[in-house]
Amino acid sequence: MGNSLKAIVAFVPSNKCQKYLLEDLEEMPVDKMVDLSGRQMRQLPVHICSFRELVKLYLSDNNLNHLPPELEQLQNLQILALDFNNFKALPLVVCTLKQLCILYLGNNKLCSLPLELRLLQNLKTLWIESNCLRYLPEVVCELSLLKTLHAGSNALRTLPPQLQCLQELRTIWLSGNLLSEFPPVLLDMPFLEVIDVDRNSIRFFPSLAHLPGLKLVIYDHNPCRNAPKVAKGVRRVGRWSEETPEPRKRSGAVIEITLDEKPLLPPAAKTEPE
């Protein structure tokens, strides 16, 4: 079906049109996965919610701004992708899916997250990048099993001190925000393995050498005058990393040395739960 015809169908949300669009999904898929990405849908077909053994549901790149209450029936769901839609608020029905391990909410219009998110105590990966967040919702700090947090491309200026409670957290992506200083709370999280603060406004980096779990720090595209000090074996991506020396002061002047290496990006492919 061509894109133009898909768009026409999406604007006429009758059962007949939705059936035509999803004629291959009359029964529960054998692999327990449904991928409806890029269908230009404005609403989720309710009959999908009858597939109670469903484990993975991909709804990326549509025109969704709400979800039916029947979604609560999918109590075996582990992966839910809602990125690249039009959500201004996270539908509360998502917070009833207590087996969720991975939740993609990136590229929407979210300004906050509901307190009910704390019910998702099995969540290990949360992507909330490219939204309208001016602060990291403190409810995220209650997701005790969270291992990966991608909060890049928002408008974050600080991080809540409660973040250090996430002792399972290993990777945090904060690129493209409004951080003017390195978040102090990260200095109290020795279990972190990857820290990405690329493309912020950080002018000075404290030493990170005391973080025993750290493997990679990405700090490029900041107006900094120093590289963060790290322990031996830790990779740095940014100016004056291990490949080049830091600038030397001569008569009050600073000699700029740039690094051509591009910063690493978060994995583009959606990952599976461990």
C-alpha cells in the first residue's frame, strides 16, 4: 500500500479501514511480536489488545496521541515502542504493563512523566530522548532495575540527586541538553559504565578517576578548557582525549587542540531485554 493511501486510511478510523490496513493481523503472531511502525495510524486497532500473549509491540513513527484502555490486557508485554508519535502525555494505561523491560518514548512532545510510571518496576531501558523535558522527572529515580537511560536532546539543566538511588544504572545518555556544569550526582554513581554529555554547555570537567566502573565518557562539543581525568583504561571521546595532550598555557594564552574523532552515538537499533 502506498504512503498516500495509508494516510487516507489513517484519517478514516473505521473498523473496515483498519481491517484493510492490518489484514495480516487477524490472529496472534507466532513470534509474539507485532510491528505497526510507519503506518500513519491515528489510533491503535483495539483487536491487537486481544493478543494477550504478545511480548513485543512496535508502534513507532505513527500519528498516535492516545492509546485504548484495552491495552491493559497485554500483561505479558516486555517491549513497547511509542517513539516518533504525537504524545503530549504518557497514557496511564502504559503504566499498567508491569512486565515491561524496555520502553521507547523518544521523539514525542512529553513535558513530564506520570507518577504512575513507578509501577513499572521491571523496566531496564527507558528512552525519553527528543522530547520537551526541562527537568528529569524524579519518578525515573524510582525505577530500581533501570540499566540504560537515554534522555538526550531535551532541555535538561540539572539532574535530581535521587538519581544515585539507581544502583543498577550503567549507561546514561545526556547529549544535546542545556547542562552548564557536569551533573554532581554522577560523581556519586561509581557503578556507571558509560556517560555521554556531548553537545552541552559544560565549561569545566571534574575528575572522574574515582569511578571504578567507568568504561567510556563522551564529552565532545562542550566549551570546556579541560578533559575529564579518568582511570587507566577508560576511553574518552572529546578534545584532549588520550590521543592528544591537553592544551598548555603560554603567556596566558591557551593553545587549542581539536580531535577529529566523532563521538559515539547511542545504538540506533532497538535492543532486546537481557
